[in-house]
Amino acid sequence: MAVDYNKIGSILKTAREVKKIDLREVSDVLCLRKSLVEAIEAGNLKMLPHEVYVRSYIKRYAAFLNLSDQILPELIEEKEEDAPEKMSESKPQQKFAIKLPKFSFLHLPRKAFVYPAIALILVGFYVIDRMNRDYVPETVSKIETTVGFSSQSQVNPDSSITAEQQTVPSINEGKKLMITCKERAWISVVIDDNEKKEFMLNAQEMIILHAKERFDLLIGNAGGVTLILNGKDIDFTGKSGEVKRIKLS
């Protein structure tokens, strides 16, 4: 049931006239325009602001005229009567309201985190193990290939001796000449008056030659080489840059 503002305004107006209070005095006390006071007494809501403010004006006006006991029940009664209507109107809307539970990881048990973590660790170990197994055969094959090559060729990768220089004669008897360079040197050698070879050696390089009877050497830097024949040092001296010939047998 709506508030009867016409009735309330009539009560306030009658009390004011009985007490012979002018509208201007009411306007000054309530700090309201005279037109608003007249609208309250006439119950003209169109000339008034929102109903919330109107209620406040009426309470202040009733207190000024000592009519609070008579006016306030009218306003309170309206609230009590309107409350059931508002509740009845809102009930159908509550039927469609769905309350969803609040989800939080903090409410999950520890098992919900432990088991997935263990599963991920096991999968990681499995993948690593499979990768290691796939690479083992390749590694072994590389090692076998390297060992086989070394056993067949007997080549030292750190040595600067060429394949031609490492050729070993089929016979074990004869002459063995070791030439070691202290400086860069050019060497020409004739083996057994038949086979001729030439070399350009850098410092710290060495060659080994084999012959049945003799070597005929022409050395471009006599001061930069050392000769060893069958394990014995050869007395061979010269100056740096000197070209010198020597025959060994």
C-alpha cells in the first residue's frame, strides 16, 4: 500500500495553521524553498525530488511541529506493508539464481598434486633411458671402426709423417735412416742408386727411410737437420742455409 502523501501533507498544513506559523518561517527552519514546503503540504510528488528525500523532509517538518508520533507511523507502516510485496516479487527471480561453489587449489588434497608429479618424473626417466639406448649402438660402432682402422693402418694421427714416408720395406735387414729437422729444410734423397725422393720438412718434423745398402742425400739447410743411421748419430755439420751433400752406407 502506497504512502498517502496527501493525508500527511494535510496534517502538517493544519498543524502549521493552528500554530499560526508562516510558510516562510518553515522554509527558513527546514532550509527548503517555499515552493517545496507547499508541495509537501499539497502531497504533490511531481514538484518534489526523489521519494527518499521527501521522507527526510517530512520527518524534519513533523519534528518541527512536534508531530513525529503521528507522522512517523504512516511512513513506518508503508515499509512494513511494502516489504512482503517486494519479497514476493523477488522470489521468482531467486529460482533462476544458481550458486556455483568456489574453486580453489588450496582445498585440494595433497594426493592431487603428488601423483601427477610422480607420473611426470617416471615419464622423464623413461624418455631419457630410451634416448641413451638409441645412442649406444652408434657409439660402439664408432669405437669399433676407429680401433679397426688403427690396427690396420698403424698411423699415428699426431705425427706429421706422410703415408709415403711411413712405407716399411718387406725386409727387416738393411739401413735405417732417421732425419730430424731443427729448422725448415729441403731434402732430396736417392735410395740404393735407384729410388729418388724429395721432402720439405718443418721444424720438429721427422722422417724414417729404409735402404738395402746406401743413401745419397742432398740437404738444402745443412745446419737445421740431424741424421741417425741404424741408431747411431752421424757426424754431419753445416751452416744454416748451406746446401750440402752426404752419402751414407
